Amino acid sequence: MLYSFALSCKLKAAAGSLQSRFCPRFTRAASQTKYLPVICSSFKSTAVRHWSNIPFITVPLSRTHGKSFVHRSELKHAKRIVVKLGSAVVTRGDECGLALGRLASIVEQVSVLQNQGREMMIVTSGAVAFGKQRLRHEILLSQSVRQALHSGQNQLKEMSVPVLEARACAAAGQSGLMALYEAMFTQYSICAAQILVTNLDFHDDQKRRNLNSTLHELLRMNIVPIVNTNDAVVPPPEPNSDLQGVNVISIKDNDSLAARLAVEMKADLLIALSDVEGLYDLPPGSDDAKLIDIFYPGDQQSITFGTKSRVGIGGMEAKVKSALWALQGGTSVVIANGTDPKVTGHVITDIVEGKKVGTFFSEVKPAGPTVEQQAEMARSRGRTLSSLLPQQRAEIICHLADLLTEQKEDILAANKKDLEVAISGGRLSQPLLKRLSLSPSKLNSLSIGLRQIAVSSQDSVGRVIRRTRIANNLELEQITVPIGVLLVIFESRPDCLPQVSALAIASGNALLLKGGKEASNTNQILHRLTQEALSIHGVKDAVQLVSTREEVEDLCRLNQLIDLIIPRGSSHLVRDIQRAAKGIPVLGHSEGVCHVYIDQEASIEKVIKIIRDSKCEYPAACNAMETLLVHRDLLRSPLFDQIIDMLRVEQVKIHAGPKFASYLTFSPSEVKSLRTEYGDLECCIEVVDSMQDAIDHIHKYGSSHTDVIVTENEETAEYFLQHLDSACVFWNSSSRFSDGYRFGLGAEVGISTARIHARGPVGLEGLLTTKWVLRGDGHTVADFSEQGSMKYLHENIAVTHRTSS
């Protein structure tokens, strides 16, 4: 076995040489104690650090090697990690030279993990490609000089590069490749050491022990080993066209090397980066190819392997065999894409954080279906649901309403368990505990709302909106249809589950539900009752509850399976989902900064009632008042005094806006932001000079959710209603009316502040889209050309019946 430092020296002497040569910050004192590198003072005593856009978070790591991890979420506990860089990852697109930007990004991520206290090792390709680049340059330079001296300038165009022998390329490229790694790791105060191996080093017991000992000593000294096959001396394989004119030679391939090294070193995780997203059930690029999220031993028969990557001697089949061998040895494995510029900068750290990236190999198969399988089942049964008669969908909803009252005791018992866990854990605030809690009256209201939905569902799906006669015997219809598969994510709101389920059933949509773990017991029984109701017409699987350990961010990436995401929860949750959604529209609002404007012509009695109800009836609701705007003329008036007295009696904490604070000698705490959604018994009071000033304030600081004017002047009110651009605008009524049930929609899936598709409380109509149906009799577009026999009529036809024929 050949190492980058002489084997004739003892290991510690070699380590000392490495220190002085590669790590100027590696102090002698440290080498005599725990071999800890000196970190720059700017990094000392810091919990979170940043290099580029990747956070450096110090995490406690404790892992006893034995069995591989079962779930992705456990990967964050991996301490010893092997990163395998395939030829396609390391080399440029022209296969001659290295992809420097990609390599620098990978080194940065490895450095971040190394400085978190993990032990990182790299198995790398690239020496042949780097050497090929150098040798091509030398050959061309040499040829150009000779030809210029002996053959004249006209001969330069005929120069050609001979086929380069791979071992020579490797010999020329290994030192340069290692120098590049050293230079990159030095930027992060990390040392790197090269180790070259051949097949004999794993078959000879003494050499294997030497290799193992060397690697352990390097890891103990916080050095990153860079491992590669010694392609300069190994015998060539059978002819195998690889790097266009170059036969790559190695012990077998770097996949088997990485797997062997990971098991030998008892690594917790092996990350194999290639030029594909992971493992597919069919060759990537095939029409029906699907990325496999989790691969289990024994699943080999269910996949068809394609060709290998553009470079390298392995292929996906070799990667799978190596991964399974490592998995059997107790090392978890993830195969992922290391070439996609959209993910390369964080692919390794994302994997270690447990995000759904690439294909994760696990020995333990879950008892239930994966979320992808749930989505596929939901879509299939959802199509059956949409084809049912309206009366049948109404029967399902009514049966669910009956079950809510019949199974009331079981539901409340499950809810009590959730409340006890939440209270003992102290994780939820009082407003959230109130949302979590169910009561007999809440269940009765739910049941009534579901029956309203059942009635309104009679003419929802398949309703004819428009009918047009294009020409004789050519008629066009626009009809309502379901959106498809909905993903509804909600937290601390178990009553949301039957509401949303009923709306999905009424609109013929399939449904995936992801509830918060704080309501897990309540959600499970409510989902069971929902599926029981669906079973009466054989569509039980149309509504699925995601109970696996899926992260919300991972669910938002299923753009091939989910058609619309509807978040129900805090503004923080909604914003996170809007950021995470990859190609899937999100229906919702990020904040509920609702305003009540008190005009100078307002009624005292109405003002007090509306403010109390808007703020105090349910302060955690998204339609609760957060900012009270008061006309300047009302300051120091009896009306204003009564407002302040009422808020104090209700124990509402008041924050003064900038203008309001300027009028006061001793003011309440000045507001930090006029865009705050308090979600509690707190509100901001601000002064405006006019009704137009109030509109301008709301447009600037509001969230376009729900805003109210209180005035007796009808002309002023109408101007406010017409000119304020919010989803809901009210006159002399509480902001709390912004609700699907109170609007007569039966229930709502949420309140949308978007400007496309649906706005305000989204009920049954907001879960429908349309399709166009054209009925003809052999018509062609050519019939309507200048030489054709037909003319367009485009006549509107009255819609005499509401469902499509």
C-alpha cells in the first residue's frame, strides 16, 4: 500500500510531518494533548457559526456502531461519515479536468460537518481526469513547439492528441488532486491527508491492519483522510471505454472501495454522490421511472438497472450492491445527486440533517405505506369519489356527522390524553391549548357544519358554468371538477380534520392530512371515523392521515403527487410551507394582521361591542383584531376613554403606535412593529387623520386578511368597502365573522389572502376548478378556413340544467 507520506517513518512522525506541512495552525501543544486544531478567535464560544450560507451548529454526537439507522431523522446522530465522490461528480462536463466549483462546495460542507465534531472521510475519483488534463496540455505544447521548428506553421492545425494511458494519467494527476484538496480544506483550518490503496491492501491482513490504524490515527488528530485507488500501479481491467479514449483502472470501482472502507472503519453513514438523484425503479429518463425514497434489502427484483454514468467504471447496479454490503455491515447509506447545481451546495448537509434527499437504504421496512404510496392510493380512490353521485357523497358526509355525535365520548377521551401530554410538557401556550381542546359543544357545531356541507354538495362537482355553440352540432361546456390531491397541514386544531375531510369529500378531492403531534390521539380517532364514513361507498382510502416521520419540508417536494397545499396554523408554519413548496401552489395566508378603524362618526355602543368581540372573543384566531385605528378627533373623547377602560377590564395589553405615542405624556409600551400578529390578549392602537389615512395604513401594514370600519356615515363606509384591498372588508360588524361556517359555507379549509383562484374563507367552491368539454360531429379546424364550409357562431346557450350531460 502506498501512502502520501513514507511508510518507513513511524505513524506519529508522519503525523508530525503532516502538521508542519499542511496545518500551520496545528500547534505543538495541541499535538501533545488531544490533537485539537486551533480555531480562529471569531469562532470561539459560539453556538452557531457560518461559512458561506451553511450554518455551523455544534451538536452533541454519541453513537455506538452496530446496527444501521432505521429512519432518515436519525442521520443527524451520525458521527463517522464517509463521502464517496463519483467520477461524474468530480470531473467537468468535458471529462478532462475537475469541476472546481462543485468540488469547493463539497469541501465546504465536509468542513462544516468536521467542525461540528464529526469524523469525515472522503473516497474520491478524479486523479485520471486531472492527469489527463495536464498530459494533454504538455503533449499539445510539445507538439506545437516541435512542429513550429521543423514543419512550419501550416502543420499546427493537424495536431492530434494520442490516446493517453490511464496509469500515466493517474500518476500525473494524483499529486495535483491532493494539492487541490489541501488548498481547499486549509481555508477552513482543516488538514487533509492522502491515502492510496490497491486491492491487495484489503486482502493482506497486515496491510489491512496498517490501513485501519493509520485512518484511526488521522481521525483522532482531526485530519480528513482523502482515500483513492492507486490507479498508477494497479493492473488494468478488461478494456472498458470510459473517459473517451482512456481506460480507467481501479481495484473494481470506488463504490465497492467506499463500502469496504465504511465497514472497515465502522462508519455510521456512507454518502455516495453520483450524477443521478438516487435509485429509480426503472432507468432514469424512462416515462414511468420513479425515484425510490427508501430502499430495503430484497427489493432488487423490483427495479431495472440502466447504463452506468458518463464517467467512472461503476453503475447503479454496482452502487446498490455496494450499498447493501455496507448496510449489512452496519453502515447506513444514502445515494444522491452531487452534480445538480440547485442542490450541490447543501446536498451533504441536507442528508445529515435527515432531509428527504436521494435514496436512503434501510434494513427495517415500515409496517404501513409510505407517504408516496398514500398519495397514490388517495388519488386513485379520489377519482372514484368524484365519480359518485352527489347524493352518495352527501351520504358519506352525513354519516360522518352522525359518527361525531355517536362517538363523542371516545373522541373527548382521546382529546383529553393529548391535552394532558401538552400541559405536562408545557410546550403549548394558552391560546394553542384552547385550539387543541375539544368539547361537546364544539363537536355539535362540527356536526351541524358538516350537514350544511352535505346540502351544498348536491350540485358542486360537474356543474355547468358556461355553454357555448361554437358552430352547428359543435357545443362547448365549462364544468366544475375537483382539483385533485390536497395536502392539508394543520397544528393544534383537531376539529380541522373532519371539516376539511367533509369539504374534500363534497368536492370530490383526494386528501392527505398532516396534523401536529400534539393532537395525535385525537387526529387518529377522527381519521378512523372519516374512513369509516367513506367505506359505505367503497372509497375509504380517499382520505389519508400521514403518520410517518415525514418532515413538512419533504412533503412539500412531492409535486408529482400533490396538486394543492393548504396550511392551517401559525404564520410561521404558513411562511415555512410557502418557502418549502416546490412547484406546488399554496393556498393560505401568512399572517392575520386585522384592523378595526373607528371613524369620527361611529356609534359608541357599536364600537365597544365590535372591538370587544373582535379582540377578546377568541384572540388566538387569525381573524382577531390586532390593530385598532382611531380617528384623531376621537382622542380625549368619552368614546376613546370607554374603549381604553373596556380593554383594561378584558386584560388586553396595549401597545402604542408611533403617532398615538406622540400624543401621550406617559404612553404604553411603543409597538416594535405595526405588522405584528399577537394571537393573544394584546393589540396596537394607532391614530389616523382620516378615513383615507386609515386605508393607506392598512395597505402598508396589513396582511389583506380582514379589516373593519365602524361608522354611521354610509357614504364613508361604502368608500372604505370599495377602496380597501383586503380579502374581507366589513362595515359595523366584528372581524370574527370572517369564517367559512359564519359565511354559510358549512366550513372552510382556510382563509386565503392570495389573488388567484380563491380569496377569503375558502369553502367548497374554492376546492373546485374547471375543465372544458367539447362535443362535435367530425368537425375539424380546416372546416373553418377560408376555403372551408363552416363558420364560427360563438353563441351563448342558456344553462338549463346545472350538471353536465
